[in-house]
Amino acid sequence: MKLRKRQIRDYFFLFLGVLLIGISSKNIYSPMNLIIGGVSGVSIILNHLIGMPLWLSNTVINIPLFLIGGRVKGWRFIRRTFFATMLLSLLLWLIPDVPIIPKQDLFLSSIFGGIIMGIGSGLIFLAEATSGGTDLLAAIIQKYLRHYTLPQVMQFLDAIIVLWGLQIFGVEHALYAIVSIYVFTRVSDGILEGMHFAKAAYIISAKSKEIAERIQKDMERGVTGIPSHGLYSGASFEMLYCVLSRREITKLKDLVHEIDERAFLIIADVREVLGEGFNTYKE
């Protein structure tokens, strides 16, 4: 049942993400000739040069990438990506060809296009897939360059396509495309990393044992005791270390304050936590 709920969630994210990418590509970027990279950027250029429809170029370009991606990332990953790519081609065919940004407003197009595209790509990556194209190529490259995030790899690939767009549409369009890429990357990164943020709490108290017991009992979270020594006071004590989800921080603060009003509590952001009670490690 839990697995089925996860699959339903993933495919909902896929559909919503692909829809947002389709809208941004056909109704924002294409009418304004903004090339932010990706297969959508290549498709816009081909549409301008030879009149090839966006949905057709999206389908044709992805075929060799599927064959490579299947061997590198696994066919489960490619299965979802294939679904997303075919859905995107279908939506690019069905979505009315109506601009949603006032004509020639490149600034608004770059900002809102980046936001919509970034949300869409982030949702698709959360569903463990891509919309194909350079998304898929970036996922293949990131398999070997794991110290880079997917959006960062995509940014490099997109830069190459933007330079091609510069040759076709000129400097002004290219500069606004760079603005849109920045917005897109920030939004996509925020969705990918924001879903995994947690909080780390450091607690210094004369009642550390009681606090640790309450955290384990009431919050069902593990606590680590770290032997410490205060250089100012000269006292030795046990500092507690605990990692929690963001929604649990308020409860922790109330719990600590209830036991020891003089407790010293430090709360820090944690970008990602892997292990029991949080996220599982994925190869």
C-alpha cells in the first residue's frame, strides 16, 4: 500500500511537472524566441529555421538518449522518463499556441518562464525521472559527477544551446535567456534540496539526561551525547546532538524549555539527512 501511494505521488508529480514545462516552452519561450537550453530550446530553434513542430523535434531528439540512459541509469528510471517525454510531446501538440506574456516583454518572459520551468523540472526529478533531452543527458553525466547537482549539470549543457540561440536571435534574447536559466536553476534547486532539509539541535543543559530521555520517548528521535568542556566556565558536561525534521523543532524547543529554562540550545540547518527516520540512500 505504501509503495502504491508513492507511485501515485510520483506520477502525479510527473504529470504536473510535464504540464508546467509544456506551458513554459510553448506559451512563453517559443513566442519570445528565448532559448534557455534543453531540447525545448533546440526545438524552438528548429521551429524557427525549418518549421519543425515542437512536439515532433522533442520526440525525435530523445530516441538515442533513451538508449544510452537505459544502460547507465537503469530501465526503471528510463521507463518513467519515456512516459514523461511522450506526455510532453502530447501536451506540446495539445496546448493552444497562445502567448501568456505580453508581446515583446522579454523580462517578464524570462522571470516567469524560469519559475514555471524550474517548478516543473524539480517535480519531475522528485519523481525520479526527467522530461528527456538534456535533462536525461544531465542525469547520465551526474551519475559519474556526483558532486554536482542535476540542475548544475543542466546549466552547463544549457549554456551550449544558449550560445547557439545567440547566433540565431541576437544578444538581447541571449542575455534574457541567461536570466531565465538562473531563475530556473534556483527554483529547481530549491525544490530538490528543500524537500530534504532538516534541523540539527545542540543542547547544553545541567539536565541533559532528562532532556535526552524525553526526546527519545516523546519525539521518538535518537540523541547523541557528546562529552564537552566549557573553556569559560571550566566545567565538564555532556552536550546533546539531535537531528529532526523542520516541523519538529517547535516541539523540541518547548520540551527543552519545560525541563530547563536555562538550557543553551543551538539550532542549525542541515541540507540532507540519510538514514532511518529520514531519507533512504539512492545509488
